Amino acid sequence: MILMMSCTPPTRVVFLGDSITELADNKEGEGTYKGFLTLLRENVNQEIELINKGIGGDKVSDLLMRYQTDVIELSPDIVFIYIGINDVWHRYDSGTGTDIDFYEKGLRKIITDIQSLGAKIVLCTPTVIGENKGAFELVNHYKDMDTMDRMNDDLDAFSDVIRNLSSEFDVELLDLRNQFMNYLSKNNPQNDSKGILTYDGVHLNNAGNQFIADKMIKFLKK
């Protein structure tokens, strides 16, 4: 007699984003650094497949060019969308940022097509450009206090877009912007520009990766 064994495929989870997501996987030789995807892999079972689709420098316009192959064709069960830092930062750094209306329309298109698959979506608000209040320098590009105020206003506005889309499409929200700001208000008494949750004011250090992993794993264990 032949026994037929049913084999349930793993839950496939795609993480769509920019360099923050790209760096969430450890690479050989990184020592004690642990990205949030590396941490998640250590804490979920083999029935969950985590796929990193983060590319450094990406904005919503870039996601629109690749989400069909990087998400739709993979038939995921869950998709985390974590984008927005470059959409804001590049506007002030190189003039190639994203208009907020385009940001919203682009995400609406991506969400609509992913929802048509029946996949669960988790929308993440953009986090921080500088962990401090006041002037900030990233990659030798200095921004004065007035510029940083405008950038933070934009980050808040882009985060509101994410929050509104979450409500409109009835998808999960991971409000990292709000959670980061609350954490920094309590844990950055010296008003340091980096070193609390990031190593440069944007990209995550070990504490930041652990912070995000702790938030994301809740969506994987529901």
C-alpha cells in the first residue's frame, strides 16, 4: 500500500523596500550585526519563507517597475511594503524625490494588484532621517535646521498617506514612524543624530533591527 503524504507549502512572505530592507539580511563577514530579516528567520519555523526584495536607493517609482516580478509572480501570502525614506530624502538631496500625490497613487496601484492575489499586506510608515531634532548630516550632505523641519514634515505627511491607505484598503498597518519617534523621545536625551536605532541616522543598527523584528514578528504569528 502506498501512503500519500500531503505537503503544505510554506507561508511565503515578501519584504518590498529600499536599502533598509536590503540590509536586513546578514551577509558573510558582518560579524555581530544582525538585520531584522536575519532575526526573524531565527524566530519563525521552517513553514515560513522570508524573501528579501529590498534595493538600495529605491523609491515608489522603482517599486512600480519591479513589483510584478518581485512580488506578483512569487504568489506571496504576506507582503510587507516599507518605502518612503528616499522619496523624501532625495527631494532635498538631489531633486529626484517623489511628489506626495505620485507616492499615494503608486502605492494604491501596488496595493490593489497585490490584494487581487488574496495576499495579506502590511504597510509600514517611513521611519527617520536623523534621530535628532535640528541640523543633520548624512553621507557628507549637510542639512540645516529649517531643511530638516521640512523633511520631517514631509515624513509625517508621507506617513499619513500610509495610514490612510491602510484604512482605505483595510490592510494591516505597522506605524514605524510613530513608534520610532516615541522611542527616540524617551531614549535620546542627548539629541544624538545617530546611534540609538540607526548607525547613520537612517539605516538600522542592531537595536533598530531588533526593534523592527519585534514589531514585524507579530504579523507572522497571527
